[in-house]
Amino acid sequence: MNIWTRRTFLVGVGSTLAACGNGIGNSRGQKINYRVDLALQQMYSEVPGSRDLADRAAGMLVMPTITKVGFGWGGAYGEGALVIGGAPVEYYSVAKGTYGFQFGLQQYAHTLFFMNDAALADFRASSGWQVGADVEYVVKNKGDNVGIDTTKLRSPVVALIYGRAGLIVGATLEGTKYSRIIR
């Protein structure tokens, strides 16, 4: 006979959470680094001009997988790394909230290129950076033969979206915030 009481339920949940670890010896950063490397390889192979853009940037925030879901209200979340000089230096999360007519699920990757030291310093000094009007978007859709003309990009921050999977349709109002993950 299997009788679930609050006590047995809490003991079961507590032991399950305890098995997740306490963060000592956490390999979360290694997993993010691995995913960032894969995302950069994909970006360089799929989007012409992205390697030149990366070479010219003071730093890149690479978000290898962002999962977005929406049904009226929606949201998105992902984790990535700030890459400077080819090496990850800090870890960040992105959270997005949306509201409007929307339905679906989508995953994608994106990279923010900080095209000058001032834009990179502003991002790193902020307690939570929000996407503003000074960001220029470059979108790579399947079937498109879109490259990046790096001579025409003048924005201090360039966002490149690639590796889309899934479908989400609608029109929404949204806000996006990037926050440092403290380890």
C-alpha cells in the first residue's frame, strides 16, 4: 500500500533536490563554454561575414540556445558567455517577457557583437543590461542567402540571430534583459 503524506512527499522532493548538487565542482561553466563553441562554429559556417564581424568586435555575448514559448503571455530564457579575445570571461543569462497575440515554441541562438570598447564597458558595468535602440539586428533565416556587410554596420552593438528551430507566430510587445550569472 502506497500512502503519500506531506512528510514523505517533502522527503522525496528534498532528497531529489539534494542529489542535484551544491555547486561545488559545478561543471555548468564548462557546459556553457562547449555550447558557445558549437554556436560560434555554426554561426561562422551559416552566416557569411560573421567571422569578419567577430574579428572587428571588442567582445561578443554568445547565447547558444534561447528557448522562447508563447501563448498570449510568453517568455524566453537562455544562458551564454561573454567572449573577449577568443576566450569566455563571464557568464550571462537572458530573460525575455512578451505579451500579445502569439502562439508557438522556438529555439534560436544569437550573438551580440560589441563593436567598440565603450559599448562593451557599458554592458559589463551594468547590473542588468536591456536591449536598446542602439542595437542593429541581422537575422539569418533558412533559405535566405543573407550576408553581413560589415562596412555598412555603424551601431555600437550588432545582434545576429541564427540557428532557428520551431515556429512562433504573432505580434507582441517584449522586453529583454541580460544579467550576469554569479559563480
